[in-house]
Amino acid sequence: MMNSQKVIPALSLAALLVSSALHAETSPEKTDVLLIGGGIMSASMGTMLEELQPGWKQIMVEKLDGVALESSNGWNNAGTGHSANMELNYTPERKDGSIDVSKALEINEAFMVSRQFWTAQVKEGVMHDPRSFINSTPHMSFVWGDNVDFLTKRYAALQKTALFQGMKFSTDHKQIEQWAPLVMEGRDPQQKVAATWTPVGTDVNYGEITRQLIGSLKKNNNFRLETSSEVTEFKRNGDNSWHVTIKDVKNGSERAVDAKYVFIGAGGGALKLLQKTGIPEADNYAGFPVGGSFLVTENSAIANRHLAKVYGQASTGAPPMSVPHLDTRYLDGKRVVLFGPFATFSTKFLKNGSLFDLLSTTTTHNIVPMTDVGIDNFDLVKYLIGQVMLSDEDRFDALKEYYPDAKKEDWKLIQAGQRVQIIKKDAEKGGVLKLGTEIVTDQQKTVAALLGASPGASTAAPIALSVMQKLFPEEFKSAEWQAKIHKMIPGYGQKLNDNVPLLQQVWNETAATLQLTTPPVINMDGKSAPAPAAQPEQAAPSAKHDMAL
């Protein structure tokens, strides 16, 4: 018989081993960075971090069963490389009649950062086959009637800047027909029209970019992608890291991750997740969902005769999110034409979201700002109601303004993605509708969330840099990170519009690597200096709402 004095230590040891094993099984996995959302923002952020800090562990979680299935998906957005070449709401008319081009310069500079980032990824072998994700597509503005004078002034103002060189202007029907045959055929030859055209525009498949970036990340041992995984809870640990609960949406099982840093790049789902963190900064925000639908034709006889993205001007009193455009798209390996957007309404914040999204994100902290915004933005409310009431005939009539010879049988209506317009508390107005993108971080700089819908994926690279600057201020300004950032983005930190030699170099190199149209030779001799900084208080109110669909 075994001595009882020997049995007790043996049992204690066994219990200790069992306890340790159980603890090991339930102990949360540790990671340096948790990326929430499998779209282009998390993909860009993860790719940059892999380059800047390759030793850091990263986990990306996505609720759906694959990446780039929501807003980044090619069919869920307009696929535009937003450079303000044609988007008239980026150049509002001041009260004195002059054109404010400062926002247009800002948008163009931001897209140049994205071009440089993608170029670096192609050179490094992270991305491949540029034609699979970006294609040269001329960008056009097209107007008629009273808007001709505005476009004339806009063109003149942009000609004073380096970034918009190569743009052409015409009021001649025959010339415009050469640029966009579908737009002019069948049109009244006496109608007063005008257009600008630039060959350096792009059509971008942000879904393909996302898939390629994440596909490359998955080859690294310190990166893991988890699909069908939903973040359900956040708790702050004593060391300011985050204890995050993740649920498997297929079997309901839960597990935990302890993350030093959390990035919420979940598109329309970001606001709800931000609120779940409990950080006080989240109380300043509310969201209002707006969906979009497009008419699309896959008829090759039509698609092969239209090579441009043609943007119009919003109707009088309508918000710029209503700006119609007739777009060449490259999707699923073929060329198609989309027209829209037509606003739709759903209480969902994501196309694959819940009907309770709007209600569940409305709190005692943000209900008043939401109400104030509704009162102060009656033109937007009226527009949305009108859009929801549109019939198929109404939508087809809108198409015929841009394609007079269109035939109903060639077109079908598709539902695109959801966008969440951000509302922020304001001391004076109670609440304001925010333009652009809001980066929300906590005081401890351990969590960052990306809110907003405009100008969207085309600025993914500069936004990712801004997020990292907020979350990792010391690392970001270090010589090591700065050297790597400038290798990825040679023009980073400089205004290319003010540095013509650098702009020419960046433009040429990105065009060559991405297989895009050769940019114009920039010649600013005899042209005015770049436009002065914006004067927001003088800008006309028509520049307020932008969906960047």
C-alpha cells in the first residue's frame, strides 16, 4: 500500500497540473493589435504595420465568412479613385462667385498617397496584376443650362493648380460626344452643355485590393485572419490593454483575446462597437444609415462604347450626395456601366446588418444631436423621402438625362452598400452632420475607430497613417518608422501641388507601376500660384453632404 504521506503530494501535483491545463485553455490569447473588420481599412492598416513593426502580432476578425464582402466589395460602391477631377461638390462656389478649390486639392493629395502606397505594394510583390484592381478611366464633369457658368469658372480655377493639369474643357457637342458618346447621342442639339475631361482618372476595385493585401498578410506567421467571428464585448484590463470577447457566429462558442491596441475598421458596424468599448469619447457620436442603389447594364454593346466616369451637378436644393453619375466599371472581369446612386433607406448600418442597428446605437447621449440634425438639414430629409418614393419610371427618367437613348430592357436595379452618416455633438447647434472621416481614439491611445462614409476607400492609405499617428505617436515619429513610411510613400508629408518636380516624379512612377495612363507634363509657366486656403465661413451651403458613393 502506498504511503498516505506520498499520496497527498501526488494528488496535489496532479490537481496543479489539471488546473494549469484548464487555465491554459481558458487564458485569453495575447496580441499586439486586434483589427476588427475585413475591409480595405483593416487591410491597409495591417499591411502598413507589418512593414513598420514586423515583430508585432496581429489578429483580424471579420463577422462574415470572407473578407471584402461589405462596403469594400466592388458591387457595393462606385469604385471611384476620388481625386476631385469631376466631383463638383468638392469645389463650392463662394458668395462672391469665386470657386474654392482647397477641398479639391486636399482630396487629390489624399488619393496620391493611396496611389503611392499601392505602387509600393506592387513593387514588393504584396499586390500583383494592377489591372485587376485599378484601371485608367477618364473622369468627366457634365452639366447643362445655368450650371455651365459654374463649370466654366471651376475649370479656370483648377487650371491654376498643378494637380489638375491635363484637364480639358468644352461646350461643343461634337467634342463632348467624342469623350462620352452615350451622353450626347439623342440629345437636343440646341441644349446648352459643358464638360471637363481628364485622362488620368481611375476606376478602382477596392474589394480586389483588400483581398490581395490580406492574402499577403496571411503568409506571415504573426498574422491571423478569423472569419465568421463577431466581437461582442470589450473590457479594459489593468494595464490598459483590452480584453475582447469574440463569438463564432456559426456555432456560438466564445473566446477571449487580450489586445494592446484595437482598431475598429468595421464600416457601418464601427459605431456600435465603439459604443461597446465604453470610452467616453463614443458618447459624442450618433449615426444615420443611408443606402444606395444603382442601375446597371452588362450589355457589352453599351459598356464598350462608354469609357468614362461622368458626374453631374446636384439639382437645386438637393444635397451633393444626390449627384448622379454614369460610370464605367470593371467588375468580375468584365466592363459594365452603372448609373446612380439612388438613396435607399433601411435601419441597418451594414448591408448584412440588423434592422435594430439604428435603434441599438441611439442612446440618451446622442438622441438630442440626432434630432437637431434632422431639423437643421431639412433639405437632406426631404431628399431622402423623395428618393424612397421613386418609381422605376422615375429612375429611368433620371438615367435618360445622362443617356438619352437608353432602353429599359438593358438595365436592372441593384442594391449597393450601406453608409452611415455621422452626427457629432456640437456645443452651439446641439448636433452637426460630419463630413469626411472621423477617427475616434481614447485618452490612453489604445483603441481607435473609424467613422464616416466620405470620401471612402480611395483615402484608405492616408487614413491608416493618421490612425497610426494617433495610436502610436512615439513610434510614428521615430527615425525607423519615418524612413519606412517615406519608402512606401515618397511624397508623404509634402503637398505635391506645391512641389511640381516631386509631383511629376510621383505621378509618373505610380502610373508606370500601376499600368495607368501616362500623366501630362506639368507646365505652370505663366499660371497663378496654387489657390489660397479655404474660407469655410464663405462657402455656399451646398457643399454639406457627401456620400462618395
